[in-house]
Amino acid sequence: MIQPARSSHSTSFLREARDALVLIDDEKTRDYFLQKIALIIENRENPDKLFTGARATKEQLLAYLKQQGEIKTANVWCRNLIIDYEKIAELKQILGKRLLQNGIVGVLEIHLQDREINSPHIQFIGTNAEFAEQIIAQTLVRMNYEMNLESAMGKKDFKPRYLQEQDARINDLQENLEINEYTKEQEKIKAEQGDDLNEFLISMKRSNRRTIKQIDEICKNLKQESKMLKRAKEIDEVRFKGSRKQRIRNLKMRIHKRKR
């Protein structure tokens, strides 16, 4: 979807400054604007700063881009975008290379959701916007981030979201990347804890098997010892009975002799 170029008052322009792709072939000029953008990011994170310098940087960027040719805004849908640091970095690298190779100059940002468009999309502001739109759309379709070129490039009778929803809000890319990264870390920790728990349970089972085996051996030995003790007692009783009978017999014989 092609629109007039954003102005320095636009809140969507450089909204995603941290992940913005500055497509300027001249190294010195590109580094100059990257330093300006880095300062914007720093000021935005500083609660003591009342002004971030974003508007002045936007004005300078737009002035430079106008010197390179007619500038417009291209919004290209990417509804199936994967919110992941590596995937986002890969997409930016591919788009940056293809756009610069075709002599396109501008600023590219990935927006998840804003007051105008309710779905993830690429916002490009710069020269040859129509050509840039086609390159971006083709890339997104090839990477399966959009179904086809028509859906990626949008409808001609598009109505801004803020005209349909009064409470239309913005969805921040960096925030979602951080949330996604945190979620992945938590899942990794849970998986590791699960592995540790499984190893612990397996170890406990093995330990229990060894303990049960030892108990069985002890019980077996006790039974054998009990049998032996019982047998020894029976033998002692037999011996005791035999010796008692002999003592009684001897006593009777002595008594009988005395009577005689």
C-alpha cells in the first residue's frame, strides 16, 4: 500500500528506532544518522529527558531522502511474521541487501500493530516506494510471512484503523521480542528442570531397587538364621531330655544300692 511520505510529526516514523534499517549507501551519511538514532533511543530510555531529538532527526532524514528523489511511504503486510530475534535479523538483512542492490534509499521499520494498521507490516519511507513495495512483498511471500503478493501489498480502498476503532493501540516490536525471548528462556529452564527431575526419579527408582534387593537379602538371611536357631534349640532340648532321663536313672540306682 503506497501513501504519501510520513512527516516529521508522524509517530510511526522511527517509532521502532531500535530496529530501524537505514538504507543509505554512503557510509558516512549512514553512520551520521545511525548515531542520531542511537541518541534518540538513549533519550527515550532516560526519564529525565523531556526531548528525545526524534523530530529534528526525522526532519534531517526526510530532507536527505528528498534530495535523492521523490519519497513515499510503502506499507507491506507480513501477518505470519515470526517474533524472534534471529528471524527478525535475518529478514532485515535480506531486505536491506535487496533494496540497496536496486538503488533504493530510505528507512525501513517492522511494525507489529499501530493505530493505522492492525497487523504486522513493514513500513518503508524513501525513494522508488512502488519498486520497494514489490521487492519487500516478494521477499515476505518467499519467506512465508505472507500468503501472496496481493495480500502483502494490501487493498487500494484501505481505511486506517483509527477511523474504525477509537481505542486503536500500538504494539511495540522490541517489547514483543523481549517477551518472546523471556518465554523461550522460561521454557528452556522448565525443560532443564524437567530433565533434572526425570534423572532424579530414575536415580530414586534405581536406589529403591537396590534397597529392596538389600532388604530381600537381609530377610532371606534372617529366615535362614531363624531356621538354624530353631534347629539348634530342638537339638538342645533333645540333649537336655536325654541327660535328664539318665540322671534320674542313675539316682534310682544309687537309692536302690543303699537299701540293700
